[in-house]
Amino acid sequence: MIRRRDILIATSTVATASLCLPTVAKGFAFHSVKPSEKITLGFIGVGKQSLGHLNKFLGNTNVEVVAVCDVVQARMDKASEMVATRYADRSKSGGYKGLKQFKDFRQLIALDGLDAVVIGTPDHWHAIPCILAARAGKHIYCEKPLTHNIAEGRVLVNEVNKAKIIFQTGSQQRSEFGGHFRRAVETIWSGRIGQVKRIRIGVGNPSIPCDLPTEEIPAGTDWDLWTGPAPMRGYNKLLCPEGVHNHFPQWRMYDEYAGGGLADMGAHHFDIAQWAIKMDKLGPVQIIPPEDRKATSGLRFLYENGIEMIHNVFEDGIKADCVFEGTEGMLLVSRNGISTRPSSILEQPLTDKDQRVMASNNHHQNWIDAIKSNSECICPAEIGHRSATVCHLGNIGYRLGRPLRWDPIAEQFKDDAEANKHCSREPRAEWKI
């Protein structure tokens, strides 16, 4: 999507957007929020996942939801009903001025008085709204995996850093799920399992090309806008369900829009793995796929420090979302719990001398608190980009079926022009930025 020149300078502007977005001022001059003020919030995408975010933020007294955006009218109407119900008393008293609806997210971003956005779109629609929102000085909470491809991730990070806005990647495992993942990271940082040698990650298959048949576009759905920067193809309800739905659509499976199960849950679990080995701002140096070109598991990531991370291969019945194997023991962690072998490892309490992660038991509140205090979140843009990059590297490895050498500093494959073509994608003309 992004040329190498854009990666280096990240200063291009939207050529075809119908709206003129404001220039980002230095520091927090026009988008700062005083600790005593409510943060005005807009939602870009209000499908199943984002409606969950909306419900949580509606219960947060530090924010006020003022706008929603979606390509399906019924979903915007559903979100509007949720907001109206929650703010009913304030609306009667005149304390709430009402909710605005936008089909085009650029109009929402340009809304006067908007402080921040929550982006809960399909993966292929993460980077562009993030980039434009950053340029407009809006704080951002964006779902994972952060990007559709590697190159757009670097541009996104550069824009966020230049704008100096507060960014939170939706890697909720860093904050929630009983604190199991935070405890796992602290246990590993504190040397309880010795030196980590191997990590096994249990997530789904790599992505595949989309071959779904074309169906009639439902009334109230803007299919062209849903497709956005992705190649144009016919509508199918498995990609964009009609109206309001209570399931996760299948766009996650397909190359054109996402990275398969490998990236969907991988963005969570690879993130925890890299956090635990302090590689969450860098990444692997080699990607070694299985010899069987049809295999959908067994790909290995190798890090400069010698640690090996394996996709979806488990031995001796030992399985968890993340399995860490060290010189002094093993740690298994999932959303439902944490255990070690031997079990005595967890019986040793951490002390004041042991390393700790940022305190956070609510991912949304962590973002709000960071905006109020002008500080970094538990999962900022750089880390979200690096976690997504591991997923992209895995998909590229399966796709090409041969060992690859990766330079995590230059964010390029070494001496491999063919592989580097997979680091980016040319968007449809309207969405070149």
C-alpha cells in the first residue's frame, strides 16, 4: 500500500478525500483534554466488536459519545438507540446535545469538538482512519491486528508519533482476563523459568484468497465504502452481514481484508509472547515455514537472541494460548488461567526487586487515563504495529513456502525482492494516501 519513500518520510496527504482535514498543531495545543473535562468520543465502525466497546464507554463517566459511523445504516441506528437509552436522563435535562451519524468516517473525523475516536472496522480499514485521525489530532483506540500489511503500519506509527496523540491498540490481554497474561510476563521477566528457549503459540490458520460468490447488496449497505482500499469484488453477506448481527463475520479469513486466524488471535498471543521476551518493539529475524507447502501450522520464528517461536505445534498434550519453555521450567497461560511446570514456580511470590509491567486492569480506562495525564498507554502504536507484523510475516512465510530473513530495523526482507512485494499493497485509487 505504501511506497518505500512514504515509509521514510510519511508526509503524504489525502489526494482524493472530499474533506479538508485540519493540520496537526505542535504538542497538544488543540486536542488536549483537561483532567476535569469529559472526552468527546466518536465510533468508526459499530459492528459486533465495536458495539461491545460502545457499551463499556457509555458506562464511563469520563467520556461522552457524540458520533457514530458505519457503512450499514441499521448498525448506526442500533448504536444510536444504545446511546439514547444510556443518556436519556441527560438529554431530558439538556446535558447531552445528541448523537451524530456519518456514513463516511472522514466527516466524523472532521467533526468540531471531537477529542478521540474508537476504530472497530475490519482489518483492511484500520490504517487509513488511524492516519487521518492522527493528522486531525484525535486520540485513537484501534482494534487489533493494527494493520493489513507491514508498510502501512510504519506510516501509521510515524503519523501517531508526529501528532503526539494518545494511541491504544486493542490488545486487551495486556490489561484484562484476570491479569493472567500480566502475571505470566512478570514471572518470565523475573527469571522464574530461567532463560526462555522456545515459545509455542496456539492460534488459527493463515489467510486464504476470497472466493465467495456475488450476492445482491442489501438496502442500507454501502458496499463500495466497505470495500475501501481492498480490491473490488461482489458483495457477500459472509463478509458484511446484513443489518445488525451477533457473530464475527468471515472477512477475517481472507487475504484481501485480514490475516486469517493466525492474525486474528495471533495479534493477541504473539503480542504477549514478544512482550514476555522484550521483543515487542522489534521482532524476529528469520521465518521458517514447514516443508509441506500445504501445511497450516508449524511455521517458526527465530529471534536474534536465539529464542524460537512456533505457530500451533504442541507436544505431550501440553497446550495453551502461550507456552513458554525455559531452562528452569515451563509456563502455560491462556485467558482462563496460568500454570507452571513445576507448579512450585508460581508458589514463589514476586518481590519488590522483581520487574513489573504497567498496572492496568481495564484496557479502555488505561487509554482514558493516558489521555487525561498525557502519558503512554499499555499498548501504544509501535507495539501494536510490531505484533501485527509478526502475523504478517507468518502469512508471508506460509504463502511463499521458503525460509526468509527479516531485518526488524529496516522492516524489509534481506536480499529478497519477491518477499518484499508482500510487505505492502496498492490500494484502490480513491484511497491512496
